[in-house]
Amino acid sequence: MPDWGEGLLAAGGAPVTVPRDPAREAARDELLDAEYHKHDPSVLKRITDWFYDHIARALDSISGGGATGTTGLVLFLIVAVLIGAALWWRLGAPRRAARTVQDVYGTDGPRSADQYRADAAAHAAAGRWTEAVREQMRALVRALEERTLLDTRPGRTADEAAAEAGRALPEHAAALAAAARTFDDIAYGERTADQAAYRLLHELDRTLERTRPVLTPDAAGAPGSASTPAPAPAPVSTPGGAA
């Protein structure tokens, strides 16, 4: 059997005698030249075209009847779930554009610190950490109000309570601010509560009970602060030099 190229003539008239395999290799190497592929679609374009093609086939199948329509619908739902999972992985969980900051006590109004503590302990014992964190933070704030380190003011947020209490308890100001952030994140659903979050608030509440406030000059007369005593009146002289 003659080799590929036998009977052919080169450009100058000489016969072409390249064997079959070398000729195939030469042709393949030539076709691999990037110059031949500069107008080929990119990998991303090919993947996109493949994806849209399958979506179109699925939609066409849905419009059909019988088993074909059912199969197409299932395929479409699977693809939709995969797209959603990819977006979730790439962009993360959707966040609220804004949130309404509410009174630390919610709509029910304040109760005693001991009542809040009892409710928090009951929720913690049942593993309801979100409720335990909420009630424990309310117990902490209410205890500060009962000690008059905070005035009892409706509408106060956890952040405001932490900032105000931090001025009277400066060594715990950072811990109070962190507790308020934890409460906000959990109360508004942006963070999952756990035992560690509850224990931090519980321990902070117990620590604050044993901490004496720091009285500063600008806090004189404020709730929980001691006013500077007025100087004793000077003795009034009477006739004859008697005091």
C-alpha cells in the first residue's frame, strides 16, 4: 500500500514522499499554532454557551408533555439549585440592608434583673441560646439601673446602655461594648447564639455586681454618683466674741 503523499507533486514539481505518520504529526503541529485559534471562543464563552444550551433544552422539555416534560422540569430545578448554591458561595449570605434598632427590653418593658436572670438560666438549661443571650443582656442592663448606675429611660438601646455604663465602670467599658454588639447581632438575626455567648454575658453580669463605680467630677449629680459634699458653713461670730 503506497504511503500518504505518493503520486503528489511538490510546488517545484518534485514528488512528495512524506510517510503517513510524520505527515499526520506535521499537520497536527501546524494546526496547534495559536494563529489558527486566535478567533476561537474563550473557555468561559464555551462554558457559558454549554450552560445556556442545557437551560434552553430544559425549558423546551418543560413545554413538552409526558415523561419528557417531567424530566426537563427536574433538570431545570437542579440547575437552579446549583446556580443558587454557586451565588451563595461566591457572594455569601444576603444581609439586611438596614435594621431597626429597638429598646433593649423589647416591647414588654423592663422587669426586675432577677426575673431576667431566671428566664435566661431557664433558656440556657433548655439549650435555647438566642433567648438566653437576650434575657441575660436585659438582666445586666436592668441590674445597672437598679443600682442607679443607669437612669431608667425608655427606648435605650443596648449600645447606649453600654456606652453610658462604661463611663461609670471604665475598666469594663470594652467588655460592655462587646456585650452590646453580641446582643445586637443575635437579637437581629445576623449571628447564631451559642453557649459561649451566653456565658460571656453571664460572667460579665456577675463581675459588674462586684465592681464599684468610678466617680468622676463630671458625673457628680448623675444617677449612681455621689455628689461632692458642700463645705461646712463658717462659724458666725456673735457680740462678745462668742461663736
